[in-house]
Amino acid sequence: MSGKNANLQKAKRTRNDEFFTRLIDIEKELIYYKEHFRNKIVYCNCDDPTRSAFWMYFHQNFTELGLIKLISTYYSSEESTYKMEYAGGNDYNIESGEKTPLMGNGDFSSQECLDILDECDIVATNPPFSLFKNYVPVLIAHQKKFLIVGNKNAVTYREIFPLFKENKVWTGCTNIREFMQPDGSIKKFGNVRWFTNLDVEKRHEKLILWKDYTPEEYLKYDNYDAINVNKVSEIPYGYDGVMGVPITFLDKYNPEDFEIVGTDEAEGVGLSNGLYISNSKYKQCYVKGKRIYKRIFIKTKGE
């Protein structure tokens, strides 16, 4: 068994990966992106069309969005998989479309699915959380636009963080707090975000800063020349040095006002890029000896 297929089968068996995005949450997010989809081919490459809310949303809104084609594939190690294509005709009948058997098992990184990926313009799906760090680089390598769901802590993965730093990926406009489980029950989360490279006006809203900087309130890290900011709402006005802020800052990140310069760790190993002193063993942040978890380092941009 190949390493890729082993990972996919493990993801399918993992309880934490068996969550399905609800239609209401897709509708809440997609309202910000409708202009991006006109005359585009959308690919849902982790979606069984018989139960995917992504397939349902794009099928039922096919004409309104002005899509050219909708394609869905999914992974299964136990049964035959297929490609489902819809090019219009009966939007509200989600079973309407052309079904073609796949030669393989629907692995998103298989050559068969990569060929379909190359045909499309935008990918929209909820990939297995455990494979997120493998999944996003595939989309980037194939230069695809996307709107996908993932754990917010994926921001600090060594495969993902550089994309945020280089403004190749950012978080979406809404949060997802509830998912459907295979048995029909609801599972609640507080750490799930949309990830995308589709630009929208909301991303460029200005974050209003109101607090003055004082060294007594904003302590510096023991092992890095930056101040610690505990809440995004407390980012000080006019401070021109480096600041460590919570990951939730990315939901308010405006690339015209701020620059992302680093993160405190990537999967416990560290993604320093020269940001830390050499004897900082794990590149983790401390204030008066107390560990400060999950920080994104930023600087304000000059006027």
C-alpha cells in the first residue's frame, strides 16, 4: 500500500476527520465570493455527491453563479468511486449529472484526480483535517484558486505558514462552529476556519487600533525582541516594533496595514527564519518564564 493511500485510509478511519460541512455554513461564506465563480469550473475533490453540501450548494446555484461546470470526486478504499459532472439543465435535482467511473480510488493526489484538477478553476471542499498540510501544497503547485475548510492551528504548519506570510493564502470571512457527523448528530468546534486565496473586499477592512503602548502593559518575550499582545483588540496604536499576537489575528488581517514576519512554532519544531536567538531550543515564546502559546508575529506598515 502506498504512503498516500495509507494516509487517506487512516483519515477515513479517524473520527476527527468524519465531519461534514453544513449547507447553511457554506451559504454564509459563499455570499462573499459570488463574483469569483462566473464562467468558472468548480471541483469538489473530496466530496461524495450523494451527501456533500458543497455539491448541493453549487448544483442548486449553478445558473445563478454562472458556472460552466461542476465536478466532484471522492476517496474510498472499500467501494468503486466515480467522477460526477454537471453542466446545467436541472439545478435543483442534485442527482442530475454525468457519472463516470474512476480508474483509481479517488485519492486527490492521484494522477487521475490531478488531471481533473488541472481542468478546473476553483476548488471548494472540506478536506480531511489530518491531510491538510499535504492537501494545500497540491492546490498551490497546480496554481488553483480555492475555498476550503481546515483547523485554525494549520496556520503554524511549516507547509502552510509561509503561504500566509507571502499572502498566498488567508482566512475566510466567517467561522464554522458546527459540523454534521455520519450518524446525523452535530459536533461543535471552536477552532475551524475557511482558508482561501480568493480576494474579497472584507479582507481589506481596516482594523481600528485604539490602545496606547506602555512597556508596563506590553511585556517583551524572554527570548525574542517583541512585545506580547494577548488580544487582537489590544494591538497598540503607533507601535513600530514586532508584536506577537494570537492566531485569531488572521481573521482581521489587512495586508495593507500589517506585515506578517513569523510564527513561534511549526508543529513544535519552529519556523524561525532568523527571528529567534540561537539558544532558543524549540523556538517557543516565554514571558517571565511562562510559555505563551501559538503566536503570529506582525509589524504595522508605515503610512
